[in-house]
Amino acid sequence: MPFDAYNFSPAEVMTLTIAEDLLTRDCMHGKGHDWELLPRAVESDIEPPHRRRYGVIEPQIADKYGYHSAPDRPTVAARKAKQLARAKQTADLRSVVRDCGAQAEAVLSAGTPDVDAGRFDALIRKTFEDSQRLPEVAEVFRSWSACMSGEGFPYLDPLTAITDEKWSTATPTPQEIRAAQADVRCKAKTSLVAVWAAAETRVQNDAIAASPNDFHGLRASKTGRLEAAKQVIARG
């Protein structure tokens, strides 16, 4: 997506958090406290960007998990478990950890433009919603809905299907699996993902063209923070 050039992918977020962890460790040691670094996740285990942007699109995921999210891959799961355990172990040091985290953030953002991340997040949501109202997307939703009704699942659009409260069970039910499988088939039959992605791409490009200075700042901030993070990791 066009906004990807200005936003952090899951893998890039991992790079930032690894650098933050190293900087926090140094700060904590400087204050006389232990700080165990989290194990690193391998990039191939990190969730790909936009995996569920338009709902479930992978047949193998639908077959196994229905509308439920696939579980974390091993190294990501190990990192999260260690992070939770560390948070419990350092609960009495919250203020110190918070201070060191702020120092880490200052190092990574030094020299980068001050950007409004909240405003950017709001724009991401707005353009996503705006894309759904475009004529070609509304039309492909109708085609997808007709296909789903023919499969026995009367949903108006993919987001309605994936957020159905019937699927809020601990594990996928057989009905959920069947619905997700039908969803993936109907997306393929109607070319829904290609149509929707093309429409959203145009909406995002229009937003970038409308505020070039804002997006220049976002790109500069992203580039600067990632470069600083890579330098910290190289030293660490």
C-alpha cells in the first residue's frame, strides 16, 4: 500500500523494539538494576503486513483457523512470553523502566521531524473506510455477498463476516471453518481483493498528494528512527 512507505511494518516495529530493549538495558544497568534482553524473533516468523486487511484471504488459514487469527510463530511466541514474565519480575520498578524507556525513545527519535502519529493513524482508518464507499468496491461487495449467500452465509461484506460474534469462541467451530472457506472462495471468484486494494491505493495516493509536507515528515521520521535503531543494534 502507498502508506507503507511512511508507516512501520511489523518487521520494522521489531527492529525498533530490539533497539529500545538494548537502550533500556544500558539505562537500567546504569541505575543499578538488572535487565534481561528479550529473545529476538526471526523475520520469517513475524506476521506479514496487511495479512487480514480485507479479511481472511489464505485458503490454508481458513481451513485450519477459520476466522481466528493464526497463532504466533515460535520465536515471536517465545519473545512475547518472555516479555510478559519480565514485566511481572520488574513490576516494582515501573517508574525506572518508564524513565529508561523515555530515554530510549529520545535516542531513536533524535534529529527526526516531530510527526503526529495519531493523526496518521486516523488517516489510515479514514482512507480504509472511504475506499469501501467507492462504486467499484460497493459493486464487488455485492458480488461477493451474492456468492456467500449461495454458500449459505448471508453477509453484506467481508468485514461483517469476520467480525460475526458467533466466531468469538476459544477455537474455530466447524461452521466457522466452512464460512471462512466460502469467504476465501468468493473473494477469489469475484476478484474482491484486487478490486478493493486498487481502490484503496488510489485513495491513499490522493491523500499523499493532498498533504505532501506531512508525508515528507513521516518518511523522514521513519527513515531516521530505523537508521538509529540499526546503529544501536550494531553496537549492542
